[in-house]
Amino acid sequence: MPPFLPASGTVALLPMGNFDIDLDFGLIHEDKVKDIFQGKGSIEVKTERDMWSRTGNMAVEITYKGKPSGITITDAECWCHLFTIDGDIKFVLMMRVKELKERIKQLARTNFIKIVKGGDNDDSEIILVPIQKVVGYTWK
């Protein structure tokens, strides 16, 4: 049984309430996502290979060959991080770059991140960020 269903396997339907308001709210945000993917908003897309599934970390590049790169220099509004296993997308984390940077700074202050060398020839400095610490963030 899927983990989101109650133990009985039945789902209680809730009253519709403010369906028209909820629909309008949903459509507004659907348009925002469409704008991002259709080039009306800037987006940085990174793909994470299988290692995240073993470590629980997302890798965020900060330098390449000693020069700022990745999240350090992006001018994108949104960060889209795809998590794959054997080339198959398992889930996507998408958030504003500004908020991801702030979250990384908070995690650095509490020693939850690690900076390592990686990429081809270890030419990159990469921040390893616990995925759960990003997803489980208390948003303001």
C-alpha cells in the first residue's frame, strides 16, 4: 500500500470548500512554472547522478579550476536539481537560488555541509549538502 494512504486503504473525501479560489491559486503558480520552463524566468539546471542515493547529499559546485563557478556565479533566479539513478529522474528539487544560498550558509554555520574536490580531475570544489536538510527546511 502506498505510504500516503491511510492504513484502511480508503481515502475520505473532504468537502470542496473554496474550489474556485484554490483553482485560481493553482493556475497562477502553474503559469509561473510554465514561464520558468519557457524561458521567461532564468533557471540553472543541474543533474545529480546515482551517488546521492548512497550518501543522502546533493553536490553543488562552487569553484572550477580555482575560479568561482556554479551557484557562486549563477545569475539564474531558480535552481533546478534533478536526482537520477541510472539516468532515470527520481525527483527534482527546485527553489530560488537566493533561498538555496541562504540555506547553504545556515547549514555551514551548523557544520552540516562538507566541501570536497570532485568532477573531472578533481578540478571542482563542491559543497555536499544533506538533501533532507534542504527539503526539511522551515520556510519563512
